[in-house]
Amino acid sequence: MTITDLALLLATGLFAGFLGGLFGIGGGIAIVPALYAVLGANGVPEEVRIKIAVGTSLATIILTSIRSAQSHFRHGNVDMDLIKGWGPFIALGAIGGAALARYLEASALTLIFGGVLFALGVHRLVTGKATAREGAMPAPSVQRGLAAGIGTLSSLMGIGGGVLSVMVLTHGGRPVHQSIGTSAGFGLFIGLPGAVGYAIAGLGDPAIGAGTLGYVSLPAFAAIALGTVTMAPVGAKTAARLSGVLLTRLFAGYMVVSAVLMIREAVL
């Protein structure tokens, strides 16, 4: 990668870190498309490009999640009981998602990423609600299943889980600020096992080049992580000052734009 590439990824990391703190998402919805484009410009083969983008994104989410959750915790917006209860099941799902990634076509991964983001983004952009309904969380057994599903899909898409978990928590009646803060903590349970899984899954793949650990690009990780850890606390502080409805609309708009770009890349 050139200096220009690394500078672009650093800028992406700054933006992703702010988004990660703002929405509790880990920043993957910004990192994956940007890194995918940089890898393509550097001639990385199509069959491994999305896998490296996702694996590297998961690695950066480890640090983003820690920094973001710390800041949200100081504002009283992290439910530690939920993190302890859901964390192990999210981690198991993330391991499963990383294992599946080796056997899925690159276009399938891209379509999963774009399709899920588009559906969720349009839903929230239309409703504009910070909380989908007033209600209670489902039974513990259902919650564990949801947690595992969040881990699996998030690992496949290279995101920190906030895209899905914020939707689940607000649908269960949790305030959007608490949902975002708690989701930021979930990122660690996705990023760590997911990144390790992608690193192992990519070992020996002849299509990947130098500077990678399996499907994790080390130069890209360094550049992006520097940006995310710097801006994640700033995003979290901003979230605490904004209304839930505004947070929801901003997030939904970005999800739709990112989804359209990824789906376009997959089908062309």
C-alpha cells in the first residue's frame, strides 16, 4: 500500500471511530467499503478482497469497542448485565461466522453485507423512531439465540454488532442511548473471535499477498485503528448530547448509502 492509501485509511478510521462512538457500531460500515476499494486499487484478487476487508475491520473493532464502551459507560449508558449475558453467545456466533466466511463466495458476502444494511436502514429511515415500540425483551432463551445470530451476521459483515443489536434492544423497549452504549460493548465479543477466525481461515490462501495475517491486513489495521481509537470517545460524547430520533435518522441514512455502494459492487 502507498502512503496515499494509508492516509485514506487513517481518515476512514477517524470517521469510523466517530461513527462507532456515535452509534455503538464498531465502525465497520465505513471501514469495509473503504478498505474494499483500496484493496481493489492495489490489485488484490476479487475472491479474497471482501474477506480481507471484513477480517481487518473485525480486528480494528476490538480497539474501537473498548474505547467507545468506556466513554458510554461514563455517561451511564451501558447495561453490564446484558453484556455479561449476551457476550458469550455473541462470541460463539462470531466464531461461526468467521468459519463460514472461508466457504462463501466473495459476492455472497458482499450481498449479505449490503442487503442487511439496506433493509435495516430503509426501515429506520422511514419510521424515524428511536424506539420501535414499547415492550419488554423476549425470553432469555430467545435472547441467547438473537445474540448468537447477531454474532454470526456481524462477523460475516465485519461490523461490531451495533447495526443489529441496537435494532433488537430498541425493539425491546430499551432507550436508544442505552442500546447504543451497550452495543458498543458487544463489539469486543465480535471483533476478537471474528478477527482470530479470519486470520486462521486465510492462512495458506495463495491469493493473499504480503503484509497480511490470514485475512487481516496488518498495514491497514494499523492505519485504521489509529483513527478509530482517537475518535471513538468523541463520537460517544456527541451521542450523549443528541436526541434519539436524530441519532436514528443519521444512522439510517448512512446505512442506506453504504448498502447501495456494496450491492452495486457485488452485482457489477
